[in-house]
Amino acid sequence: MHRASEEQVVAALAGLPGWERHDETIEKTFKHPDFAQAMEFVNALAVMAEDAHHHPDIDIRYNRVTIRLTTHDAGGLTQADLDLALGIEGLAA
């Protein structure tokens, strides 16, 4: 898998509100009403990630879920990261 170009990353982030770039990762924190709903979100995300064969780093702090995406094998962001971020946005909507 090839790394995404700077132009691809910038264009994708323009359509992903709240996602921030940190070097070779993108991340966003999602806030839910309570722990149970945060876990429902994570479980739905896990199914999506398995289907995509692409797995994010997930940090759960009560009702806040922080997602970090990068493609370790490619050494940075790839189209898979950008696509998964878009899918995650669909789950959160």
C-alpha cells in the first residue's frame, strides 16, 4: 500500500470535520452521552475495521473515544486511513 500524497490528505481532511493531523496520523475524539454508548460506537467501529482489514488505534476514556489512524506498514497515511475516517464519520452521525 502506498502513502497518500499531501494533496490527498489535505483534500480528505477538508471533508472530515474535527479530524486533526499529527505528523503521520490523523485523529479525532468522539464524545458520547455515556460509557455504554461509547462502547456501542467502538463495537460498530470494530466491525467496520475488520471488514476493511484496517485497524485504528482506539483510546476509550469513559464517554470519550479517540481514534488514531495511520498505516504502519506504509510508514504514514494511506487511502485506507482516509476511507476509514470517512466511514467512522458515518457511524457517528
